Amino acid sequence: MSGFVSFPEGIDAKRVPFRTLSNGRRIPAIGLGTFGSDHVSARDVASLVGEALRLGYRYIDCAACYGNEPEVGAELKRALDGGLPRDELFILSKVWNDCHSPQKLTEACKKSIRDLNVGYLDCYLIHWPFPNYHAPGCDVNSRNPASRPYFHDEFMESWRAMERLVKDGFVRSIGVSNVTIPKLELILRDASVKPAVNEMELHPTMQQGRLFQYCIDHGIQPIGYSPIGSPARPERDRTPEDISDLEMPEIIEIAHRHGIHPATVCVKWAFQRGQIPIPFTTKPKNALSNLKAIISDPLSPYEMEAIAACERNCRLIKGQVFLWKGAGSWLDLWDIDGTIPGWDSYK
């Protein structure tokens, strides 16, 4: 690649809106997810990243556990070597659950920086608030006998290591993922550097209204994964009661009215609501549609209200594989009664 060349049919990256984080740093209002749902190869994910950069994407959402950061990093290096300025990119990664100890967390961050070839990370997240490892591709019944519930003092040891990464210049912003209000209350109470973002499941049938508003009220930017309902999610995350956002009558009607795919409606809704969607796709044409969705043909207030009525509290990524011995069900991961299950459920 002799120089970084955007596709003529792409979007000028400068047209893509930004959100401003609580620390003053800016993040594009849409990103590209890179979780291949355990069935898309690292090479194919990386190829889409290269295409997406040329289409106008500048925020790439990564994670060590996705198993593709070296391949994604090769595409990022190719773009940077070709002339794409590093300061135009927003690269986010996440520490996996087996690296929560301060030393392992620091080394994991440095490894992601090396693998991604970016010099520093724009944002680094603790992927799940549980130090509960599971192997990639495992089934829904997989359990690690060493799994434990959330213990705040342990989590804060990890968070102090995150704060040092900012101080030492490895990371510009830090955040959390899959964290509930009860946990955020404790983290905000004790953190010296508060989370800039909370990455969580957000789509029309799982809007998480209370958590979403809590984040907004406390200056934490919501990032929404599975913004179109994750139709290609792993089998371990599927249950008979799941609802498809793309088959909701309200979504279909709005899509028909605008002459677009129902997935595009979901992306528009996410952007207009105030979260940052990070859809994953293997098809460049879909990536382009998602990018165009946030800069043209907005949904009307009536349509936004219709989508708000689609809420079904339908959590698709339930997290069963993170459960500890003694937990009642996957609901224990999400503090649904406003309390955090602790030693009383750890037997």
C-alpha cells in the first residue's frame, strides 16, 4: 500500500459526528465491532477493518479475548504506514478476565498496544467485572471452578492499575463494560479517575433505561454492543425466549417507510438516543450503510417513540459462562434487585 486511499463511495471521516467524553477527549459516534462471534476468522475480521477504515470509520472496538488483535493490528499498521494520521483513530481494547491482577492487567494492555501497532490506546476497558475466565468457543454449560462473584476491593485493585496506565501514557481514557448501577455507585465512590465509558448491551428490545440514564447523569458515555440484536451471536448466548429486533413490527414499519433495512433503523435509533453503536458485520456494504445511517435521513420524534415502546428487557448476552458455584442463575450477574450477590451466594 503506497498510501492510504479512501474508497470513493465511502464517507469523509470528518463528517462523522463525535461525542465528547468527561475527560474532554473525543470519540466517533459510531464504531466498528470486531467480535466475530466465534465463527468469523481473525483474517476476515481484519480484512473488514481495513475496508472500514477506507469507508470512513475511525473508531475500532477491539478486545484481547476476540483472538484477532494481531491481525487487526496488521491492517491498522498498513493504514498508518500509508498516511492515515494516528490522532484520527480511536482504538479501544479490553482486558480479559484472567488478567485482572494489576501486573497481568498492565502486561495485557501493553500486549494489546503491541498487537494493534498503535503506540497507545485511546480507551481501555475492564471487559467484565468478574475475574472469571472461560475458553473461547465454549458452550453455555461451561464453568470455571475458580469463578467468583464481584468483590469490590479486588475490582478496585484492577482499577488502580487502569488509572496508572493513564498516568504512564499507555492509555488516554479508561472505562468499564457490563457494569450495573450498584457496581458503578461503588466504583465512582472510590475511583480517582472515573470511567469515561460503559460498554453494554443496548438495542431496541434491551434499552436498559435506568442504567443508560445513570451513565448520562454521571458523565459516563454509553457504548452499545449488539446494536441490531446480535443475529450472529454464538449458540451459547441463544435461548428460546429471545426476541429478534429485526422482526419487531415497529422496526419493520419504520424501515419500510425510509426504504432501508431494519438493521439500519436500529443504528439510527442508537445514535439519536445518545449511545455509540458498534455494529459488527462481515460485509463492507453493510458497514457503509451503518456509517451513512448516522449522517442522513434521521428518524422522527414519533419514530423514536415507537422504538422506545419496543423495550422487552430481552438480554441476549446473558453471561452464563461467568457464573460461580452457588449462583442462582445468570440473573445474579446483573444485580437485578439492586444488590450485588457476594459471599452469601459463593459456596
